Amino acid sequence: MTRRSSARARLGDLALGIRLAVGGDRTPWGRLLLTAVGIGLGVGVLLLAASVPTMKQARDERQNARQEIAGVLSHYPHSSRYQDSHDPSMLVTRASTEFRDQRIQGRALEPLSPDAPVPPGLQRIPGPGQMVVSPALRELLRGSGGELLKPRLPDHVVGVIDKEGLISPNELFYYTGTTNLSEGGTTVAAVYPGDSPSTNTRSLSGQMWIILSFGVTVLLVPIVVFVVSTTRMAEAARERRLAALRLVGADGKQIRRIASGEALVGAVFGVLLGWAVFLGGAQLVPHITLLEFSTFASDIRPVWEFAVLVTLGVPAAAVITAQAAMRRTIIEPLGIVRRTKPSSRGIVWRLVPMALGVVGLLLVGASSERISQLQIPFLASIVLLLIGVPLVLPWAVERVVRWSSARSVTWQLALRRLQLSSGTAARSVSAIAVVLTGVIALQTVLATSVATFQAQAHDGPTHQVATPSRHEVKVRGTLEHPGKGMAELADALEGLPSTGEVDGTAGVRFAVPEQQRGPRRSRYTGATIVDCATLLERDVVTRCSAGDVFQSPEHSRRTPSGAIRPGERLRATSTYHGSAGLEGTPGEVTTWRAPAELKPFEVSESRQYRYDMSYLLITPQAAENIPWWARNVELGLDFTASASPDAIERVRNVAAEYLEFASVRRISGYSPLPSDDAMVFRLIRYGLLLGTLVAFALIGCGLFVTAAEQIQERRRPMAVLAAVGARRRTLGWSAFLQNGVPMLVAVAVSVVVGLSLGVLVVMVTSLDNLAFDPLGLLGLVGIAAASVLVVTGLTMPALRRAMHPEGLRTE
Amino acid sequence: MTTDPESPSGSDPVLVGSDLQLSFGRTPALRGAGMSVHAGEMVAVMGSSGSGKSTLLHCLAGILTPSSGSVLHHGREITTMPDQQRSALRRDEFGFVFQFGQLVPELTVAENVALPLRLSGHRHADGRRRSALWMDKLGVSDVADHRPGEISGGQGQRAAVARALVADPEVVFADEPTGALDSIAGEQVMALLDETARESGTAVVLVTHESRVAAYADREVLIRDGAVRQQESVR
Ligand SMILES: Nc1ncnc2c1ncn2[C@@H]1O[C@H](COP(=O)(O)OP(=O)(O)O)[C@@H](O)[C@H]1O
Ligand SMILES: [Mg+2]
């Protein structure tokens, strides 16, 4: 006899298992396919999730490379830091505009020496009057709106920016060449030879980080649960099969290896499919713009350690689960492992993971560290809590089944069935329960975040000069040239075909010198330049003469800078530079001195004109030495009834002629361009919805296959029941209850645990404004209910077939 | 109660079960039954339904462990053996033919027949060759690539006989092998089992309640209420 070595024999057992899983026409292709698709989708999502860090890194790298040349606003050509060093090699200024709710960013470049660095993605620096644009911007210029956009981007397009100069494929970006930056602009940055890059990696806010990582975890755990539960589908059939093997002499270890082989098949198919999904998805991604988010296919590369972990870990998880399942039910040669009575399930150990999770979260909350420093314990606690749900479910289902009493045949059939197999029933809905729990918790955190955001938005003080809110469109910006004044701009705007009256003021932002007010940081305050006529006309003051300056007594309370003292020297800044501290061109006066007398005026909250919310009002005569570039123009205008939706683009074209950093937006229905946080927020919301739907679809398929298999397995008793006169309706209802009862229990457990988890996370992350999302909750419960109905509906044909007297003759 | 392990033929027994007791819950299935099996003989275990025939056979084969009593295989106690050794025994020394349902539905007939060889780690080619031989002997070669669901009951039982004999066992346990067959197919299966087992010197423990089937046996053991009532040689 030729016998193989034991290692090879072991492989042989595994191969036998694989052979059993794919057994020709008896192969449960449906189940195998479902397993593979389920695991495949899960693995695909995991790999995509694992690509996020690489993607972020790639985007950051390109952004930093671009920043190095075209983004540095910290190096000013006349900044004292560089006075004695080399001459700059290039001057740069930013430009940006909006077109039909899209943001277009650009840089104007003026090389001063031949060694001026070429921005990434460009072959050479565009000459004066030339422009190099991103592919998306080229399309936009070529498209139907090109005519309207052209006045703002008049230069001749000579090339396209390569991938390495862009953050994402749909980015609207351009570089133009110019010669007038050396004349001294307000916002010019200089690039010096040998400049070290100023890397500026934007990171998500702590709150966003919590929501994002929470969301990813919530969607990942069900994937794992799904992988685990698919390996335990059709247990009865497998047990029978394995018992037949036991009979002819397979020992316990062999059985486990064979079962592992079986489990491996679905998992390996799934992983392969997952890679296909991932690679296919990565190819599709550049063509998808989701909420202004797009990315290059080449940026989607999973972190390789994680890719290896997923690729090997999923089959390993499947094998381990199969092994664990085998350990519990000893397959005897006679197959039918008759358990005298299913032993009652203990609750205590089932609660351990949940309790650990709660303790973990409380500890994280109690710690003085920031949450983002405690990622691992924070997420691990959440995972523990989520994993606790499927552990508690079998116990809960058993309890409910035991409490309920059978009133009708329908109930009796369903309850007896559930009593015999409450474990299977609970398992089939455990993935749903995990998804529900996680999503309910996340909904709570999201709702709370929204409430907190809104609360913050409401009580932030407005320093900015606001235009009358009665207007439809607000134009803001800094004057571009001393020669082009606000009056000319207003005239030009009024001259447009569809605009009515234009109304405007100018504002100034002052930095209050730091040495006088606390160490280091400058404080800022806003002022409005407004003439006496307007002030009198609008009843802001009762007496006014040219050269007056008014200060509201509230100034000290309402602004960070506090009240301005008579005679105090303030530095004028441009609103758009934040604390970078623009120093202007040499020789230019940048300080403004408050007069000896500051007249009081009352700020009335009820006034229609919100511009008087500036606590400092300066008549033009007193503002003469405020440099032109520090004046932020604010105009309001209305469109006539006949104005087209593109009328605002014409306003933008005019504004671009006069203003730097012009921003032209509608006030009504005003929606700010999404900030990174807001975008991530929306991405999560949609991702969550999508993920939940996919998860439910998958789980629904699982439920369906389990139910169908059960009917198939119980064809004979069904046929017998039918033969003795049970009506189809009775059996149908009983099937519905068999699915419905565990689902009901799952929903109940999920709602309780999910809401508690949500509240816990809110507490731990010290968000205020705890809020719930009752509509979202109802929606989820509705989806769960619908899935039971759909699954039961789908199994009806199988049930009808099973009830056919034919069933009696099979076997 | 006569539980005489001594054999009529006098040679050393392969298997000796004595004083076996086993209850399922409150239902006693075996109450001190015992019997022996000698090399190459065919023993029929007879008795009415529920008398404990199957349970006795399962105990002798090491599938069930009696609550008391002993089963000796060449003098070695198998009731106390660890599962792994008992499995190995079933794999290498015993073969099984049951009423129905013992073929693995996912595997083809040929694969089913080769299963014991495969489980005990024989080379694939070796297994194929030997199973082909046995399928040929039992006349199921033409359905070798069919699955159990696609063949007749008689073909299935013959495939099961081939599988029981393929590993060249000492004892084949057959529990009502013809119970689900019509008389012609049953006759055919019994004739082949008888012929092939004798040819290879394999002992057969045949559980049946049909005297026509029992007629193939060398001797009969009659069991009633879990105890052996009578042993007699028919040949
Ligand atoms: N797994 C089991 N669980 C409970 N009772 C059983 C089991 N197997 C057999 N019995 C009972 O043991 C007795 C003997 O059964 P069995 O050996 O199968 O009889 P036979 O094969 O002679 O028809 C019967 O009363 C039967 O009901
Ligand atoms: Mg029997």
C-alpha cells in the first residue's frame, strides 16, 4: 500500500473538503455564489478603505509640491525676513473664482530669473498672456459656458496640467503668466532660490475623525460578521454530509480539515472577486464625482500590509469559524446529534464583550488625551460593543420564543421550529443587528454633530462688514488697483443688463498691535468706511461731520480686540490673509491712527442694515490714509425679473476686473462651497446610506438562501403537513414568523444598544447638543421590516412547491 | 440469557461483544446483548423492528459506545479507545452498507467508492485503480461518473458494497442493505455481497428482518428486547 506522508494526507483532507464544496450539479451554486459575492463585496470595500490613507498621502504630496511653488503666502517679497537675502526667482499670486457653483483656482506666475522653478505638472512656465489649465477646466472652457467664463480667464490656453500637478481629476486649476506682479501687488508671494517647501498637510478635525473612523468601523464589522455567518450557512446539510464521512472512518480532526476546505472555497472565491471588484472599482473611480470628490485611479492603492492581511485574513477567518463551529457540534457517525434538550443559553459571558466595550469607552472618555490620540482603544471598544450584539441575540431570541405562547397552528409551527434552532435563526439576523446597531449609533453621533455645528454657527460673532441682507447677490473683494475705485465698480455693475440698484460699503480689518494686548497674538477688529449721508439717512447716528469716527460701547464686549482707545495705532490688513500679516509694499502707510475723539453710536439688533454691526464706523475723510488694498469692498445688488441664471456669471466677470479675490454669491439659498469637513460629512452620510443598503441587500440574500434551504430540507414534513390539510396560508405565515420574530428581536436589541452606544460616544467625545435622528431610525426599522417581507415573499414559490404531494415521494 | 462468545467454528473471533447495555434516555436499547464475529463468516442479526439490532451493530462497529459491556477487536477493547483510533479502525478494518443515504450526494459514485482510501491517505491514482476494480466487480462501472441522485437504488447499494470492500476490511457491517429495494434488486445486491465478501475473506455482520436475506448467512443471531435469544448455524 502506498500511503502519503501525513502533511500530504492533511492536504488531501482539505482537497476533499474543497471537492465537497464544488460537487457538480449538487453544488449549492446559489450559496457559493452568495458567499463569494458577499465576501467579495466586503473585501472590495475593505481594500478601498485600505486605499484611503495612500490616497490621502498621494494627494497631500501633490498638494505640497504645488504649494512649494504656487501656494506659499508666507513669503512676501518685501517681508523683512528676506530683505537682505537673495533676489526672489519668481513672484506668485493666487486667483480664484466661482463658476456655476464650482470653484476655479489659479496662480499667476512672474518668473524673475531663468532658474525659476517650474510648477509640478507643467513643462514650462507660461509666458505673459498664456495659460496652462487642468483637463477639467479645459473642458469647461470649451463647453457651453466657456463664453461666460472667458472674460475672467482671457489668456490663451497653451497646455494642460499633468496629473502630478493636480490633486484630483476634476479639479479646476490654472496657471497664467504675467508681468505685473513686480509692480507690487497686495498678495504676491515670492519664491526664493533654495526655498524649503512649506508643507501644509491639512488634517481632519477631531470631530470629523471620530465620525469617519466610527463609520468605517461600523461598516467593517458587519463584513466580518457576514464572512463568519456565511461559513455557517446550511449547517444541517453539512452536518449530514460530514456524518457520512465519519461513518466511513473520518476522525474528528479530518472532519475539521474537510470542513475547513469547504469553508475555504467560498472565502477564496470571495477574495478573488473582492480584488476584481476593487480593481474594477478603481478604474471606475476617476469617472465618478461624488459630491465634488474625485480621485485618480493611480491614487487608489491599498496599504500593502492591509491588503495582505485582508487577502490572507478572510480565508483564515473562514477556516477558523468553520473549526470553531465543528468544535461545538461534534459530528457523530450517525449524523443526527440528538441533544436531549437544547441547553439553556447563559447570558453572563455573552455580556462580557459589551461590558468591556462600555468600560473601554468610559476610560477613553475619562482620559485627558484627545480622542484622536486614543484611536485604538476607542475603536476597539466600539468593535467590542458591536460584536457583543450577535452574542446576545441567540439568548434574546430564545427568551422571546420561550415567553411567547402558541395560540394558533401558525404560531405553534413557527415557535417550535425556532425553539429547535434559535441559534440558526439568531445567526441569520446577526449581521443585520450589527449593521443596525452601528448605524443607529452613528446616526446619533451625526445628528449631534449637526446640532453642534449649527449651534456654533449661530453664536459666532460677525466681525465682517455685512451688506444689507435685502439684496440678492453679494459682491466682495479687495480693490485691485488704486485707480479702480468702488464707485466705478458700482457703475459697471449697474450697467449690466439685468441688475437693479447697487449698494455698497467698504470695510477694513485692523490688527490691534500685539504688544499692547497680551503676548504674541494679534487681535483683529473690523470697521466700516461709510459717509455721513448714509449714516444719517439710515438713522445710525443723529449728528455727523466729515472726519468723524464712531465706536459702539459694545465694542469692548463683543469683539476679541476689545474697544479701541482714542489715538491708538492700528495696522490695516487684508481680510484674506488671515494672521499671516501682510506688510504691503515698502513705503506704503499701513497703520491708521484713531482720532482723539471716538463718538458713540448705538448698534440696534433690529436694524435692517446689518453693516452697522461693525462696532467701528469711519467716515471717508478719516480713512484717507487706509491703503486702497486693505479696503474690502462689499456690494449688494438685485437682479431684475428677466435675469437669467447666468446673470451672476456676468457680475463675476465685472467683479473680476475690479477686485482681487472677488467673491460673488447669492444670499438667498446661499450655500457655501463645501469645506473639507462639510464634504467629509456629506460623504459619510451618503456612504453610510449606501453601505447600509448594500449590507441589507447582502444580508437579505443570506436570509433568503437560509429560508429556501430550510424549506428544501423540510420538504417532507411540509408535504406531510399539506397532506393532512394545513393550508398554504398557515404555512406561509409560519414561515414569515420564523423570519420575523428573530428580526423583531434583532431590531429591538439594535435600537437599545445602538442608541446607548451613540449616547456613550457623544459623552466620551464631549460633543454638546445631544440629538437623535428619529426619521433615520424609522427608516432603518422600515428597511429591516421590508427585508423580512421580501424574503418571505421570495420563498413562497419554494414553499408552494414543497407543499406539493410530490414531496412525499422524494427520498 | 445466553451470551456465548464462543463460535461454532472454533477459530479465534475477530470481534467479540459481550454483555452490552445501552439506553437512549429512558429507552433501553440493549440489555446485555452479545455476539462474536469470526474471520470470513457471514452472521445475520435478526429480530423485529425496535429490538435493538442496529444499536448492537453500531456498538460492535465502534460507532456507539455502550454504557457497559465490552467489545474486543482481536482482544483489544474498542469501547474505551479514543475516537481517533476508533475512526482509524472504521477506516481501515471495517466497511459499512446501510439501508440508504450513506453515499455522499456531492461526490460521484467513483469518488464515493474511493472515499475510504482517500481518507486513509492513499495516493489518488492508487485509489482510482482500486475503486475501478471494485466498481467493476459490482457492476457499477457504467455509472462511475454519476452522482448518487442519478442512479437507481440497487445501483446505489452495489456502489455502497463496493465502497465497503474497497479498503480490504476484515468486517463489513450491513444494516438492512436491501431494506429499501425491490426483491429482484435486493437479491442481486445480496448475491454480489455474498460473493465478493467470501472471495476476499471478509466477515459480514448482516442485520435484517427478512429470512430470505438471512438465508445467505452462515449463522443467525436472534435478538429481542435488546438481548440475544438464540444463535444457530444455518449452514
Ligand atoms: N438515537 C436514538 N435515540 C433514542 N432512541 C433510540 C435511538 N436509536 C434507537 N433508539 C431506540 O432503541 C431501540 C432499539 O433501536 P434499534 O437498534 O434501531 O432497533 P432495530 O434496528 O432493531 O429496529 C428502539 O426502541 C429505538 O426506538
Ligand atoms: Mg434498525
